[in-house]
Amino acid sequence: MNYKVSTKEEFEKFVCENWNAINTYIDQEQSKLPQPLTSSVDVRESKYKFAPVDHNMYPAGFNNLCSKDLLNCAKHFKEVFEKIKPNLIEVAIIPESHTKNKFYLDHLYRLADSISMSETKVTLVSPDLEMFQDGVESVELESHSGYKIKIYKAEVTEGEFKVLLKPDQKFEVIVLNNDQSNPLAVDWKTIKTPVLPSPYVGWYRRQKILHFEHYERVANKFCDHFGINPDLIQAKFTSMDNLNFNTKEGLDALADKVEEFFKSLHPEANVFVKASQGTYGMGISVVSSAEEIRSMNRKVRNKMDVGKNNLKFTSMLIQEGVETIVKYDDAPAEVTIYLINGHSCGGFMRTNPLKTSQGNLNAQGMIYRKFCISDVRQNNDHQIKEAVYSTIARLSTLGASYEMKYLLETI
């Protein structure tokens, strides 16, 4: 088939020269759909393509964004809040419960700071009673960078989150930063206050398989509209269900499927086998042959069996390994883009000197480098890469919007 844009280099040039038209197209597509308030997208760049390899609606790395990008996030937070209620002031953030992770607390501080820059007052609250031992109504914590964090115990009263230490405080919006791989004990249907992102798109309901099915349709439609070869912006994938890594049930069938999948890939490619509901880089194996599945040892099977909050993995996304050509300080790297309401607002490089260019970089040894993207404009040749990463991230989040629409329709 003849495409106007058939190579990776042509795609980079196209994005640079058509930045405004691309974003107008995505804006129009997004206007028809619900948007996740927050998103992060991991983007890989190989010799042959760019591809999103993961999408998260409850990101935990705002501390890795540069100051200018945090201001850009604040602008988009304000736009969302103004649509809910003009001059909205009171915002609550519900965080994850793993508050011993001091880097996560750095993230919480920066997320709250960015939201407060949208001219709001931010309070950290949690309905998770396990966070508050011995009858305390709040916990005071210190982040890795020494920031002081205070989280208040919240209870649901007449459809609203109430802080017992601040009985007169009335929240106008709840920002959920808990991915609910273990669902919070809240009857969300009774909550009257807007909750963003929706509590119904946590990992207890999301599936990576579903996300990439939606992304594939979004990418194909975008490429058809602009005359682009769709292979330039997506990784091939398939899936497998009914697996039990503990008992080895289904592993031979998984190996057979991986073996067949390899036949559709470039000879140098490897395969990522990912837990469909996995997060935090958990439940991932990178294999160069199907035999590595068949001979998987107990240690690896344990890693693939259970993830965060003891979530049992039974469905796997089988994804083309996109070998990264991006490097930082001679170590392999990939780019993560952060989005607010579907708009690219910031990002960073994740690099890992302990891994190869074909490996899972979201693992022990990873280092973050700030990657500012707030100034991307049309025809800025020196920002071609940033523009491409932003485009891929926006398309991935458009796929997540379709995924969100489906999940909200099937509550």
C-alpha cells in the first residue's frame, strides 16, 4: 500500500511540520469522549518505529517533571476544575496507601503543589483505615526530599468525604491518585462529589489487553486520516487468558502462542509478556524465545504470578519488544509523557544502566531525568522528538478514553 508517510524519518518530519493539524485532530476526537484527568504514557523509540508500551491513569511520578512542566499541568488542572465549578477552591487528593515509599511521597508533594498552583486549596485525605493506627485522625510523613506530608483520615457522610479534624471543610472535587489494584472500601455510587479520574477505571477493572485493542483502532484511524503507515506508531500484540504461573497451568499453551507470535516480528525483536492488570513494572518477563516460557523457574514464575497488593495475574498481554535506541549517559532509556485531561504537559526519561536496550527499564536500577516538553511548537526542528513523543502519548490517551467509555458503560 502506498502511504504519504512510510518511514520513521518521514513521520518525524510530518509531525514537526503538521503539529497544529495533528493536535486539532486529536482535540476533536477527544471532545466526543470522557477524559482521564491524569495519564502517563511510556513511549519507546526503535530504529523502525515509535510505540506506546504502557498507559497509566493514576501516575506516580510528578516529582520527575521539571518546574515549567508542573506549571503547564496546573494550567490544565484549572481548565478542568473551571468546567466543574467556576472558581472551585477545595480539592482533596486520595493517595495510595503505601506511604512508606518516600519517593511516592515526593510525587504526592509535587502533585499537590501543581494542583494548588491552579488557585486551589489541596488536602490529602484517605478512607483507608489501615493508615490510621491507634485511633489517630491524621498521619504526618516525610518524603525522600524532606518534604512534610500530612494525610487526614476521611469518612463518607451523606455522599461526601469528610475530615473529622476539619468538619466544616467541603470538597468540591476529589483527585484520585490510587490505582485501586486493591479497591478502596468505598461505595463510589453514593459519592456526590466529582471524582477524577473515575474510580471505576482502577486496575481491578482495567486490562492492558483492552487498552491496546482501543489504541490499535485509534492509531489506524489517525494513520488513515493522514496517510501514514500504521506500523510506524504501534507495537504488535496478542493475548492469553486462564494462566496460573504457580501451578504452571496454561504455560505450554502460552509458549506455543509466543512461538507463533515471533513469526510476525522482525528477526531481532524479542517479546514482552506482561500481566494484563499489572502496574509499577510488575508481572513482566522479556523473552527471546518460546523456550524461555517453557523452562521458566520458580523465582520468575512467582514474579509473574502475583503483583501489587497480591493481585493474581491470570491474563497476559504478549507484546512486540520495541528495542530502544534512546540513551542517556550511555544507558538505555525510554520516555514517559504526563498528560492532564488528554493534553501533554510534561515528561521525563527513564534510564536503567542495569538493563539492555531490549529490557524492561521499569525495574530495579532505574534513574529518572527530567524531560521538559512545554515549549513544543510547529516547525521547531530541534523539538522533533518531543513533538513525536507527545503525539504518541496523546493518541495512547485517546485510546484510554475509549477504554474509559467502555468501563463506565459496563459498571
